[in-house]
Amino acid sequence: ERGVGDREVHLKQLQDELKAARDQATRELERVSGLTAGEARQQLLEQLLTIDQFAEVRAAVDEARHLAPELPLFAGGKSFGGRMTSTAQAQEPLPGVRGLVFLGFPLHPPGRPGTSRADHLDEVAIPMLFLQGSRDQLAMLAEIEALCQALGPRATLAISADADHSFHVPARTGRK
């Protein structure tokens, strides 16, 4: 059995291999499409959403339901994980899930405000809780507030003052 250190080394190697594969795919897409690196990366990300990766979300929900059938079931995730979960829910409701919880929902790329990444939320019929930092560069405060307003009573927004996308706050606030 491998120890914790071995597992960390393996995960780091896997992370490096995935990054190299992403970079290679980005360069190839740039070459054949004429897109910029950022546009190519975004297109690859969008294509990943079309792969049956939602099977992983559904498997996690099934496992949680199996492990604790007596507890209310909520699904969600941090950043892209929340977006994957909400997209899976929009495509086909996750059995037994009572609501979705998002930790830093990625509404748009940094510096490019917009809400198209949230269009699928109109199809989500269960309650959604958005936990966002007020300085989140992937969800400008005015836009996430407007989105939650448009979603109506299904959406609740909780703002962490001075927090960024990773919920870090500046040292000057005196909070950690």
C-alpha cells in the first residue's frame, strides 16, 4: 500500500500530465482554428462540458444518497465543480437532491463580465445557494446579484465581504 507521500507524488505527476495535455490541445486548437490561446482554452472547457462527465456528478450524488439515506441531500461544488453540478441538474434532475450549493460560482472569465455561463440555471427548479466573495473576479458582485434576482425565490445569495474567488481576504481586514 502506498503512503501519503507516494499518493501526493502520483497526484502531482497526474496534474502535470493533465496540464501538458491541456496545453498541447490548446496549441493545436489555436493552430487549426486561428483562435487566441484564451479563446482556445475556453472552447476546450466548453467541449469538456459536453462529455459525459456529468456521470461523475450523478455517481457522487448516488453514493451520498446510499451512504446517508436519512439525511437531506444537497449537491454542488467549488467554482467549475458547482457549474458542472448545476449543468447536470439542468439537463436531468439529480434524484433526491433538494438543493444546490455553489462556493464561488464562475459566472464569467476574469475581466470579461457576462452571464452566459449561467444560462442553464433557468432550467434548475430546486433551490440554489450562492456563496460568493465580494471581490470575486469570476463573478462581479453586481452581475451575481442580478442573476440571483432574476432566478427569483429559487436563488439565495450570501456574500463574504472582501473575499476573492478562493474566499481569501486581504490581510488588512484582520480576518483569515
